[in-house]
Amino acid sequence: MPTVLVLGEKNCVDFLRIFPFRCAPVIVLAARFTFTFTQFFGLQLRCSATLVSMLYSLVRGYTLLVLYFMSQSLSFVLYYWTAFISTYPPRSRRSIVGAAV
């Protein structure tokens, strides 16, 4: 949070309203991006609540998407592993499971 104030942003109250305290790195990242944008292009930009909420939604949606595909791939691997194990007779099944572990 102090980094947002150090960068000289005027309207950072919107950040505090949208984000909980645990999202402080995202707030700092957005504030730093705004600061460098104003520094290089000479524009009077403010902390846009819409931009920050879009950034938060994008990060959250991407994280949920990655977790979804990880769970799908894990269930896919477990399904085919159990199908592979079930094709072998019980005596040789122990050696396959032991080799995998």
C-alpha cells in the first residue's frame, strides 16, 4: 500500500475500495504501470477503477482457467492410468504400480 502513495497517484481511493488487502502487489503493479505511462507520454492519468477491476478480473479468470485445466488433465491421467492397470493380471499389477512409485 505505501508504494501506491509514494508514486504520487492522486485518486488511489478506488484501489482501496476494489481490492482487499491481500491483493496489494496487484495494486502496486497497476500504480507503477500508470506512473510509467504518465512519465513517458506526459499524460495526466489517474488511477482508473475500471482499469483496475478489469485487471483483477483478468488475473482471477486466468488463474481459475489454469486450475480448471490442471484438474481436467489430472483426472484424464488418473482415468487412463487405472484403465491401463486394470488390463493386467493381479500378479504383474504389483510390479507396475511399484515401478511407477
